[in-house]
Amino acid sequence: MSDENQTPTPVEPTLDDVVAKYISSEEAGQPVDRDNLLAQYPHCAEELRLFFEYRAEMQRLAELLLDDGRIGEHPLGKVRYFGDYELLEEIAAGGMGIVYKARQRSLSRIVAVKMILKGTFAREQDVKRFRAEAEAAANLQHPAIVAIHEVGLHRGHHYFSMDYVDGRSLAELAREQPLSAPHAAEYIRDVAEAVHYAHQQGTLHRDLKPSNILIDRQGRVRITDFGLAKKIASDSDLTLTGQILGTPSYMPPEQASGRRSLVAAGSDIYSLGAVLYELLTGRPPFRGESPVQTLRQVETLDPVPPRLLNPATPRDLETICLKCLEKEPQKRYGTAQLLADDLGRYLRMEPILARPISHPARAWRWCRRNSVVAGLVATVALCLIGGTVVSSHFAMRERVQRMFADEKRMEVMRESLLLMRSRGEIKSAAFSPDGKQLAAASSNNTLQVWDAATAEELLTLKGHTARVVSVAYSPDGKQLASASRDKTVRVWSAATGEELLTLKGHTGAIHIVTFSPDGQSLASASVDRTVKIWNATTGDELCTLGGHPWDVDCVVFSPDGRRLASMSLQTAIIWDAATGRELLTVKLHPDVALGAIQNYRQVILAEPDNYVAHDWLGKGLLAHGEVDRAIGSFRESVRLNPQYARGYTNLGIALGNKGDREGAIAAYQKALEVDPGFSEADSRLKLILPTQVEPMR
């Protein structure tokens, strides 16, 4: 049982975070007790011990490296000499190397010098990897890649010098606050172009992350740290079989699982998507309580959509980001240049090529990776489980296979929908039975019909007074039905666009409409918790099916038209389509909402002011029967955004379920005050308030 009063376990910092904090404290003259630090971070204690040993050795040997005791006075204090270089200050340290800002005396220029942290005690494998980094970067001549100047060995210490970048890393910028969408897109576009160049030269980076991408004073990106770089065409690798190297939060699934044979250009593209994700949201796509847990998340979980963490994220940029983060490499961008090109389209306000993943497709991919549907949002879980029930009776699998069999048709639909983006958010779309037309329902209260081959707009159907949410063709393709939040179903001539019927009877907004297989009947499902069956020719209401305690989200006829299945949040019912008799009811366990609750708590932990996340947490709590806590979440949502009409509507539903009729009415009225056109609040205000839990939209 979940305990709302428990404080969520904070996400533990990475080794890099702990080391950076330690160095900063020491440089500020605030020594840190190492034993306390080891006890505080047990998940990386062993690595910290090694770091302390290597750092102490480096400091001891640094004194020996002072050339013949030549210690001069400098504005910064004592200057250490390392061959041709004056080591001015330490600027970075990691698990393998340490980097100094230095002056190359022979050329009188400022550079960065990197040397192995273990010094003369470095293992042969460490030396090989260190030199491989230098060689990989030295072979890349690109303005966005930090250039290598010299590779050498001085008194047993391997080192190389490179450009000194006077600026900050993306990690520092993202730590302060999420970047603006244009800035994030520009940075990743430039990085992607440089990564594409590296790939063309046969080099994979394999450790792209915000701390390895620097931004100079002119705002230009510079990629550094090729410590895990690998030649694409080479079988040689300094990684043991099954060994995992890299940073878990930015590592692609194939690298996280140790499948080295699958690590290719697409792996760097995934990492670029992870970096873009952090720039947009302020956190990486996956961050567990330990490195092992993070790796497990990378392999099994889908990232929380960026717009849930940062509602200001543009939808196109979210689509680009999530395409990079696809689990299967072949579903990502084919090259880093293609990613850069799509980011360029976004910046020029042109249509991007990437297509968003639909909720059913996302759910299906999740189920393929997991044997138990546990972490899905409650409504998605319902569709999956309810869909399983229906498929066992109606052979839905064959219908889905047929729908996706014609890839050319799906591609045409995507291109046509792209052209419609500027006309309002699309709520539903359907092909005519012959595949020649595409109809789309829009939130601008219209229905639009397109030629599926040429993308020419054929018809714009006007008549609904609120957003159109569902569209369906009759089996013969002669009629088109649409359902709207205005509580009506309308039937149109598919050839001329003439309105043939207006079906009225629902007392709440309608979610979906569908034709029977013979085209003689229509079925519609509504917020009013009913399903209605209509005569498709005369418009007469044939029967009303009222067995659901909550909104009915989905309705579908069996292939022979004799039965009808309807689904709401935790109930699936199969009916006799002719008589309206209930044949079978399946009650789903309320714990299907637990996954949603846990997911949105994690979002809120990272983004406490995310009003959308508070709203969705309330929905999950209400579906789980925790009405009081749901009310608290909805109140917090509208406190954070007083103009959020949906939040007030959901608050009204929760108050109604608690029996607070006056409070519910006030909440619905507030929703209409901030958005007079919000039809769902209007519909619910006119209904008799229910006494049972209702689902959220």
C-alpha cells in the first residue's frame, strides 16, 4: 500500500557530482571529511576511495615535477611546471584523468593539459585508453571539436594538450534551469553536425553528455573527452566482453546492456537525444537511485515526455527528442546529420520529418519489453487490458494487423496530417475504406477531408459547436460520422460534405463514434456514462446502454455486428447489439492506477511547480480511490496555474465524488470562467453530480 506521507527517496548523485562537490569545497578552503563522504555515498564509496588515492598521489608527484625546485611567484600563487607547461589551475577531474589550465611556455599560449589521474601507477589498459582518446580527437579537425596539440610523456606521466575553452559546460547551464527551446535546439544541432563529421571519419564518441559539451564565450559548442571513442570499422576495443563503460543516464540501451556489436552511430544519436532532454527539462531521461537501477531504467522504461516535465517544451522539439531516444536503433534518426537537419527545420519554423509516437504504439512497445503491465498511465492500462478482453471475443488482432499492413497508406496519412497541423490540434483521423480519402477531426470544431494520394483538401465540414474528437467512415465509404464535445453525433455525405443527420440525446460530451460492420447502425460513447446505438439511416435512437459507473472511453462492434464492447476506466462490458442485453462484465483491479501514481510522483519530485503533473497525479489517485489526496493534487495544480480550466474541472469531479455538490459546482463554474468554451465543464455542470469515482480525461 502506498504511503503518501512518506518523503520520496532523493535521487543519489553520480560519482562525477560527488567528486565535483568535493573539489569545489576544497578549493573554497572548506576541507571535507573523507570518511563522512564515504559513509554518505555508499553507492560509489569504492570509486571514491580510488579517487582519493589517485588524487593524493597526483598531488605528491606534482611537487616532484617542479623543475629543479623552480618555484616562481605568480598572481595566482605558486606555479607548477610540467615540462613545457605552467600548470595554472585545475579545471576538471574525473574517474580517469585530471585537466589543468596551463600556459605553453614555448609558444606563449593558454591551453588545457590532461594527464592520467593515476600518474606513474597507471595500468597498461589505462594508458592505452588515454592515448586512444588523444589519437581519436587528434584525427578530427572540426570547429566544434576541441583540437589536440601535443601528445607526450613527461617523467612517467602521460599527457596531451588541447584547446583551452573559456566558457561553461552544458551541464552547468542545465543545472541552473532548463534552457529555452531555441537555444537547446541550436546547441544540439551544432553538436549533431560535429558528431556526424566524426562518424564520417570513422569515430564514435560513446560518452556524449552535458559535461562533455562546452560552450565558449561566443556561444559556440565544443565537444571534448573522447575517452571512450571507438573506430567504427575496427574490431579493436579496450572494453572487456560485457563490460559497460559510459554514463548511465545518457547511455543507449544497447550500450547499457553490454551488447557491443550493436553500438554504432545510432548510439551517439541516442546520447544526443538524452542531452537535449536534459536541456529542455533540467534532468536526464533516466536517473535511478544507483547506476545499476539507472541502467535498468534505460533498458526497460520509456522516458517521461518532456512536455510533462516542462509544459513550455514545443511539441515538435519533444517529437525530435523522443525519436532520438527510441529503444531500437533503427527507429532513431539514420545519421546525426538527419537529426541536425530536423532541428534546423524546427528553428526555421518548417515542418519537421519526425512523427510523434501514438499512445497505443507506445503502450505496445512497452508491453513487448515487459511481461506485466504495471507502470502505465491508468487510461492506457485500461485500453490494453480492455483491448485484450475484446480481442479474445472479436479477433481484434486481425483487424490491427490489417490496419498496419499497408505501410504506404500510413505514410500518406502522416504526410497529410502534417499539412493539417497549422489548422488546429488533430483529435482523430480515419481512412475511407478504399484508402482514397483521409478525414481528420480537429479541436477547431471542424472535420476536414483530404485526398490521401495528393494531400489536396477536398472538404471542410462545419456544424459542430465544440471540438470534434472522433471520426469514422461507414463500411461502404458513402457516409462520414463525427462526434463532438457539443454532445452531438453528425452524419455527413462523404462525397459532398452535406450534413445528413444530427443525433442528439447524450447529456455529456461524446468521446467516440463508430459504425457497425453492415453500416446500418452507429454507436457513440459519452461522458454521461452511457453508450447509445442509432439507426444510421433515420437517426433514430435504438437503445441506450447504461451499465458503466464512469465515462465510457471506447466502444467497438464485433466483426459480425452482433455484439458491442464498451470500456471505461476499470470496467469492460460486452453487450448484445440488437437487444442491449449485457452479456459479460469484466472488472479491472484498481491497482492499475498505481503505476501512474508512482510515475507522476517522480515527475513532481523533479519539477515541483509542474501543474500538469499535479493534475495527472490527482487523476491516478482518484482512480485508485484516494479521493481526498486527489482533491489536494487538483487544488495544487490550479494554485500553480489559476488559468488551467481542466484542473478546475477535475477538481469538480473529485469534489462531486466526495459528495461536496456545492464545491463541485463552484469548481466547474471557475473552469468556465477561465475558459468559457471548455465544453466538458459545461457538460458536467448540467449533469446530476455522481456519487462514484469518475475517470479523468
